Amino acid sequence: MPLNAHILYIEDNEFNQRLVKKILEPQGFTISQAHDGIKGIKRATDLHPDLILMDLDLPYLDGLGAAAKIKSVPELKEIPIVALTAKSSSRDRDKALVAGCDGYIEKPIDASTFADSIRKYLEGKRETSDPKAKDQILKDFNVDLIDQLGNKVEELEHTNRELTANKEALQNAYQQSQDWNLELQRLTRLKENIVTITSHELRTPLSISKGYIELLLEGMIGDINEDQQRLLQIAYSKLQQMRELIDKITDLNRLHKTRRSPLNLVKVDLNHAFIKVYATLTYFMQIRNLTLVNELNDEPVYVLADKNMLDQIFTNLLKNAICFTPDKGRITVRTHQDGEKAYFQIEDNGIGLKQEDLTLIFDEFYQVCDVNHHKSGNFEFMTRGIGVGLALCQRILNELGGKIWADSSGLQQGSTFTFYLPMVKIE
């Protein structure tokens, strides 16, 4: 018997595999395993073990077929194969021996004698079948093999039909997705053209209206009283608000079409850039009794960015916080550095966001409230634009190599918007 004999155990039951290893390995045996008949044949070919333990009920190819195949390979035919099975009839034993097995051990395993039984087969013990029953067993065995082959052919044909059907379904789905993509591209181009044409057509009457109001305000058409002047100034501010809205839509459309815009990248301190924007909106926070909690980093936080675009981002985020935070509310701003990224965060204790809105709010023209209840204005509570501000922030940050996201614990729980940009190291 070879020292440290190598045993290949072909068995699909993991409990039995662990049991055999637990019994044989302490006795100096090396155990390899395979989980079905086909893999067992391949492992036998690759490993050339000293002995093969074979369960008879195996998936894909049973133990009888696997034993017959192994014994048909010239370089493997001298390896003893021992059937290890719960089948206990003499007929099953004879079938196993005729198929090519050299021994037969019944389950459950007797742990006290199992290792000695294996040693005997390694030392040359061989069992033989009843010669009288051999011819009939061979016939039955051939019939079983043919039945197995027929079943496998049927399984393969069924699998092939399923694969063919799946292939056709995938091709149809792919073609449908291509059609949808073309339609989406057409609708996107249509939307871009509508935005471009509408913006252009709105600018002309808007400019003329603003020009006439400026003439009236400057008294170039004649004197006006205080009430007239106040009404004209309100009209002028609303026209200016419309102009800013058109500019936002145009900027968003341009970024969408070109995927990029001219950038003037310079070193900018996030803290200073925000404070500059906040100074222009302080008045609106005061009339709403909103408190700004300043938790900006004590040291400058430098990023590489376009100043004008950064101003747009801060303006949109601060305006959103003002509009969706009730009077006497609180808005907190923070900056910090982490690795090669600089972060800005603006948190409010306003109306909050539902979980499903956290990503959708960055889509173009998306509204968190019913559009039928749309309420426009500058900075009053619950006023809102047309849903381009956050989309514009996302596009600009993508251009600058950054990212933005929103967090909220739910409605009436406030919201937090965070973005980062590549940080510039201080030299």
C-alpha cells in the first residue's frame, strides 16, 4: 500500500464528504473530492489517485456510468474503484462490480472498520460478481445507459429550445431598446430645439419691454408720479426675473447639448466664494427671520473651479434652502477637506424630502410638489422655480469633476445637500 495514499471521493452529499475526510485523513490518507460523475471522471484523469470511492446516485452521470468510463481509460483501469452506497441488495452489488467497481461498502459507514477496509483494497483486495447473473446485468446496464443517454439528449434539446427562445427574446428586447433610444434621441433634440427657439423668441419682446420701462423710469417720456414709478419698478423686477429664468434654461440646454462648456478654471476658496454669494441674499434671509449657522472651515478650502459657475451653484443651493425653510428656520453651512476632495454642505430644517425624491430632484424640470400648485416668486416660503436649478448644479459639478447629492430623513425633517470638488493643495 502506498504511503499517504491519495483517495478520490466522488459524492454529491457534503455531509458524507466531511464524514469520510474526518475518518480517513487522521489515518494518513489524502482526500480529494468531486460532486458529480462527469467531474469525477475529469478529476480521476487529472489526479490519478490511488483509489476511488464512488457513490452510485450521482447527478449528470451516475456512479455505474462513471465507473465504466474510468475503467475504459487505459491509464486509469488499474485504479481500484470502491462503491460506497446505501444500496444493499445483492443485485445492486453485482451491477456495481460488473460496471467496473472492485469493491462494495454499504452505508452507513462503520467508522471503526472503514479505514481498514480501504487499506485492504489498496493492498489488492478485489470482489467479483456472480458469473451466472453477469450477462443479464450487462444487458440491464446497457439499457440503463441508453435510458440515461436518452434523458440527457432530451434535457439538452429542451435546454437548447429554451436558449433559442431566450436568444430571440433578447434580440427583440435589444431591438426595442434601440427603437426607444432613437425615439428618446428624437424627443431630446425636439426639446432642445423648442427650448432654443422659445428662449430666443422670448428674449426679443422681453428686451423691448425692459427698454421701454427703463425709458419711463428715467423720465425720458415724461414725468411719472411715485405710484407709477413703484409699479414700473415691480414690473421691471419681474421682467428681470424672467430674464434670469430664460438664462438658466439656456445654460442647462447648452450643457446638455455640448456636454461641456467653456471653463475658466482657477484656484478658489470655497469659504470665500460662498460668503460672497450669501452677502447678496442676506436681505431675503433677514425678512424671513432665517438664521445662518456658519460652520465653514477656519482655514481656506481651495478648489479648482470656474468662479462664475461656482457662484451659480451656491446661489441655487442657498436659494433652495431659503425657499423651502419656514420663517424663523435655520440654515447651516459647512466645508471640510478629505484626501484630494473638498466638500461643501448646506443643511436646513425645512420641508424635507421623500426617499424617492432624493435622486429625482436633480432631473430637469422635476418638481417635488404638485405642479398644479406651482407658486413662483423670489424667496418666499414654498416658492419654487421650474426645476432647473439643481439639474444645472449637477451638470456644472460634473463638468468641474465633482459630484452632488441630497440627504433627508423624510418630510418635515429638513434636507442636506452636499457636493465635492477636486481640492487644490496649498504650496
